[in-house]
Amino acid sequence: MAGQKKILSPDLSRRNQMKAEEMRKLIHSFRGKFKMKPGDKPFAEEWADYKREEKELEERKCQRLAGEKSVNSKD
């Protein structure tokens, strides 16, 4: 280990080289990008809709697989 250089990833080396003012500008540029737009659903509602859709997909998949098993058992 004595003769080896420590290699930093580009992200770490760039972060270490940033001055405080540059970091403030970077953080400020991200503000507002993740805010809710007027008329958007709250996250809890979006998540509930997503989970409901996933459950419906899973139920349809189970019904389809159950139907295939019953058809195969008749043969």
C-alpha cells in the first residue's frame, strides 16, 4: 500500500474541488425541479394509485395462470 496512489472517482474529486459558492449554485439549480406542479396529485395519492394498478395486474396474471392450469389439466 505504501507505493500505491489512491484513485478517486471523478465525482468525489470534483466534489472536493468545488468551492462553497459553486456548491450553493449547484444546489440552487435543483430547487424547484422536484416541486409539485399546480394540479399534480400529492405523492400519497400517486403511490396509492400505483399500488392499486400493480395489484390489479397481479390479480389478472394469477387468473390467467389459473385458467391455463385448468385447460392443461383437462387434456
